Amino acid sequence: MKKIPLTIVGVEALRAELHRLKTVERPSVIAAIAEARSHGDLSENAEYDAAKERQGFIEGRILEVESKLGNAQIIDPKLLDADGRCVFGSTVTLEDADSRAHVTYQIVGDDEADIRVGKISVNSPVARALIGKYAGDIAEVQAPGGLREFEIIEVAYV
């Protein structure tokens, strides 16, 4: 199976989610199923159907997280030696060529991506335009509003 790149923070978040799913969510849904069963006829029991559906979701997510952790390629950005290139795990400060506004992103795995905290997926158009470039380079990104240019101000490995 294909290796899934994750930062150390991303791996810890997945481990915490897996722990929560197994120790909180799974027992909770089992108790809900038992409660719904105690109400009698299961053929017309909406509580039972909802609990079974929730159980299927939880079990599926457990399998998915376990698979991702099993296939994780853990990358510690602090240990990267990419000679100033934009790579997975690097933190990049950009300047928009039009507005001159500065923005900082860390390039992370799909599961870690959260634009609200400045983490973009390695598979996003912006990250793909940045990978392999150095500070001072211009990255062109095809956005829904048209072509946008960003100058790479700084590349850090934190």
C-alpha cells in the first residue's frame, strides 16, 4: 500500500482520535444499541437503527485511522535538510503579487490540512506550485478566480 506522509503532530492527532474512538465512542454506541434492544421490537425501532448506523461509521473510521497509521511515513520538519527548498513539512511565507499581503502555510498531509491554522495539503494547488521552489522564487497558482502569483519570502523547517 502507498505510504501516507504525516508530520509528527498529524500522527499524534490520529493516535488521539483512534484512542477516543476505541475508548469513548465504541463503548457509547454499544450501550446505545443495548438500550435500544431493551425497548423490544427491533423492526420498527429507530433508536436501534440509528445506533447501528453510528456503530458502522465508528468501526469504519477505526479501520481507516489504523490503516493510515500503519502506512504512515512520519516526517519531522525540524530534521529536514532540504537546502531551503519547499518540501513536505516546510513552513512557507508568501507574498501575494497583487495585494502584497503576506501569508504563512505549512505543507502537511491531507488529514492534517486546516487552512484556518495555516496548514495546507501537499496535494493542494498552492502546495503543488510551491514544492521544489526556493525563497525568492515566484509560484504561479491556478485559482478559481484565475492565475495568482506568490513570491516565496521564507522557507523554514519548524
